[in-house]
Amino acid sequence: MPMSMADLETSLREAFPDAQIAIDDLAGDGDHYRARIVSAAFAGLTRIKQHQLVYSALKGKVGGELHALALETSTPA
């Protein structure tokens, strides 16, 4: 069963409580999302390390319950 946008947002907010998070359903099928996450937790990390933090927060759901996730991560300005 695909991961709902609400479940995705809940998982991300638990991992990054300080973050500004915006999620878009890219295909309208509840299976392909884009997440924009702005969090101080990403400070000093490479883009790869930022994305690894997000994937860790999703506990292996990417590729399973969550088919595709495009990530945009950054720190607050």
C-alpha cells in the first residue's frame, strides 16, 4: 500500500521538528512525491548527507511504501 502524503509529512516532522516542509504529489497517484525541507539539522552537511538524513528518517520506506521521492533540502537563510 502506498504511503499517504499525510504519513510522509508526519514522518518528516517527527525527524525534523524545526523544519519548514512542503510536499507535492508529482503524479497525482499518491506514489511519487517531492519534498522540500528547510532545517537547521542540515547545517554543515553536504547535499548527499542531508538526503541520507531524510532517508534514515523514513526508515526504509523509500522504494517500498514510498515509490519515488524527489528531495530538495536546505538550511534556513
